[in-house]
Amino acid sequence: MATTYTLISSNVLSSSAASVTFSAIPSTYTDLALRWSARSTYSSAGASWLYLTFNATTTGFSTTLLENAFGTVQSQSFANASNIYAGQIPNLSYGSNIFGTGEYYIPAYTASQNKPISISEVLEQNSASGYISANAALWRNTAAITSLTLTPEFGSLASGSSFYLYGIKNS
């Protein structure tokens, strides 16, 4: 079975933005994939979570992360949250032009069932260490996904951050 990726929409920020939303997602695909490269405008040291929500809803989200955070392997879980903890993005303290990158894969986004999401992402900091995670998330809602929003934990999404939403058809 051949798999076809079709770009639904892209957003490359020319200035900072509080969030990025993809709306009016067509129901003509089997799955969705969102690829991103982002950073936060927050000036504090460290990184910020990148949060993901669907259909402007803030209930029913859970995430389990397996991560290597700068040399320390650990796991974290967030149950019954108001969003999906969908990775970390560098704050300004990481230096100029340092971005985190990731991909979200959302199978059966129109099915009348809870929505599982797989997430992979990396963050580097121009040093010997970095951050990598593989995450599993779940949205406990049977509605079709018609929009998704990405919001940083702190600050805004910085200029140069890019987001690409693909529809996937198995044919």
C-alpha cells in the first residue's frame, strides 16, 4: 500500500507569535503529520514546553514521555491535562539560531474514537549534550480533529519557527 504525503498548510513565522493554529483541516486524509522547527522568545535559561491542543479544547489530554534530557534518561507522565506536552523548544538563552525540531503523527484523525498521537523531537544547544524524546499522547475525545494549535509554555514562538501540516493517504 502506497502512502502519499500532501502538504495541507505551512506557516513560517516572519515575526514572533503567541501560538500557531491550523484550522479547517480537511477530512479527506487517513492520518495527519505535523513537522516543526521552533524556539521560544522567553529570555530565561533553559527550554519551554511546546503544547498541542485540538479543536480549541482544553480537556482530555495525556502524555507519556521517554527522554534523554542532557545526559539523564527519565520518563514523565501528564494525565488529564489541558494540553499535550509535545516536546521542548529552546529559550533565547541557548543562543541565536538554535531550534528544537519534531514531528507529530496522528492516525485516524477523523475516526469516532479517542485519538492517539506519536511524538518525536530533539533539541540541541551547541554543546556535547542535548535533549531527545519519544512520546505517546492521547486525546480522549471522539470528535474529528478539525484544528490544532501549538503554544509555547513561556514567551512566544520566535521568528523563523516553521510548521508544516501534511495529510496522509494510504492508497
